[in-house]
Amino acid sequence: MGVGPGARMTADAPGGALLSVRDLQTYFSDRQGVIARLMRRKTGEVRAVDGVSFDVVRGETLGLVGESGSGKSTLARTVMGLVPATGGSASLDGRELVGLRRREWRPLRRRIQMIFQDPVSSLSPRFRVSFLLREPYVINKVPADQQSSVDELLDMVGLSAEQADKYPHELSGGQARRVSIARALALHPEVLFADEPTAGLDVSAAASILNLMRDLRDRLGLTYVLITHDLNVVGYFADRIAVMYVGQLVEIGLGDRILAHPRHPYTRALLSCAPVPDPHLNEGHLDNVLGGEIPSPHDPPSGCRFHPRCKYADPRCTDEVPPLEDLGEGEMVACHHWRRIALTEQPPVAEAAAAAVAAAAAVAAAADAADAAV
């Protein structure tokens, strides 16, 4: 059964979704030079987010994956009110977020926070860590009896009290990431967007950050939207996975299900790009590797936006936009040929994905053991 952009992405949960996004659109207009304005040329649009809908229930982790340029970060910034939405809706526990003024956003900042992709750039180089961790309380005028101490915040993310006197440039990449997490958690949010939380970190540091985030989720009851291009990360950490391509969702469902039986050819291609530790599983694993580059959202392809890179594409894919089809049990896919793809699915895809996730879990367990030893 085909569904429109406003359809629910999950079965109704008790009390409804904590975060609900419906047909969200974020378009940017081209900047025109003097000559273009004098010639009255039409201004084009960059459709960074184009009709995205999903729900996230309380305590859940949704992994949002896709190549760079898919619109993942813009989607997060739009929901957070950092980028104005062109259309659609985003609500937190029933409260509409799109169109809120700055003063209306302030009380909601305590409920929804974001960990930015570059932690060092998101921390002012002029202030010590202690000031950066206290700043959210000052901005939001939080009463003293509701504030956590700097030492408590640092301890929450596994850092010693000595880090409080350091400037951001004196921190390692992993330490800066932990300070960013502590700063985001200072206001005790319910929803946390994490934009590439392991980017730029070595394997052990990345695993340690994932373990920390998972532990915080369990202890504090956090709800995560995890943005990444690494399916190994979401396979290890996320409950559900949403796959995004050129501003639109192409597949969404339970993490285990998508990793084991990907329906959309783009999802299969992403799995093929994930590193596999077992060389025997590489046979057939690279059959779905993508050629070409992701199209520009300024001029997206007609019909299915993935058709220029898809080996299953036919004239129908060029002419018709595939609807998000509800497959049941919260799984949805936007592809005209997903049934044919499912029949030709190669077992190494699922086996390789499982091996990659198992390897990520092993590294994470080793990092956990190392942290415990310290």
C-alpha cells in the first residue's frame, strides 16, 4: 500500500511519539550576483530537505544514514529551529516547533539539544571548559538548585575534574566530543540529536563515545536521533534506521531487519561500502558499490532520485516518483522494484553486515574494558 508524505512511520506507541516530523521541507534560494539581478534571472532552489516524515518514540534511538549531501544535518538543524523550515511540521510531545520565534524556543531548548559534528568548532576557543559547561544555565536562567556542578557534568561523560581548567584547543578529539555531550546534557534534555558523533576519531575513541552514549541513554532515558554515514555505527547503536537520499527518505525500519534484508538498492549500496573484517565475505560484498556521485539537490533527477545510479532502473523509475510503501511492522521503502530486488538478494550482503556490526561491538567492548581498567 502506497502512502503519502504525511503517513506515520511507526506503529502508535502508548502516549504517542515524542518527536514527530511531517512532510518537512527546507529549501534554500540561490544567491544572485549583480549581473543576474539586472538580467532578472529566476532564482533557483536547493531542496536540501524535501518532504521528510518520521516519528521517534520516547527512549528510542533512530539512526539517520546517508551519504554526505543527503540533507541529514540540515534536517536536524531544521527540527532544532536553527534553520527555518520552508514547509511541513515538526512537533515535540505535541508542541509545534516550526515557525516558533526565538523567545518561544527558549523554554524548549531544555528539552531538545544537539551534539554538533565538529566539537572543537562548537566550543568557543576563548573560554575554559568550566565556563562552557555553566553557560547553558546562564543563558536559560536555570535556578541554582536545578544545576549540576561542573565536576558532576565531567564525571557523567567520563572526564576528570582537571579538564575544567582547559581550553578547547588543549583537548583531544575524544575529550572535546565528551565536553560537547556534557554541555548538551547540562539542561537534562529529552531528545538529543547527535551529528556524526564519531567523526574524526580513531576506532577505540569512537567505540568509547558510542558506549558512553548508550550508557547515558540507559541511565537518563534519552531519546536519540543519530546522524551518520556509517551503517556499522547505527547497526550497533540504533533501534531503527532511516535511510536518506537527496533530501528524501527511501527506507525506514527496524535496524536488524534493514541490515539483514535491505529492500532499497541505495541501502544495499551503503552496506557494500561498510568495511568487512572477514575477507571471505568480501566476495559479492562489493557487487553493489555505487558509481557516480550523489546528485545536487539544486536540480534533483526526475522520478526516483536514485535512478541515475541504480542498476535496477527502468523508464518507470525516470518518470514516476515511488511512494513510501508500507510493508508492515514499521518498515517502509520507496522503490518500484523492491520485490524483484528481494528475490535476487545475495546472502553475503546480510552476512557481511552482521560481521561488520559484530566487529564494531567487539571494539566497543574492548574500549569499555579499557575504560573500566583506568
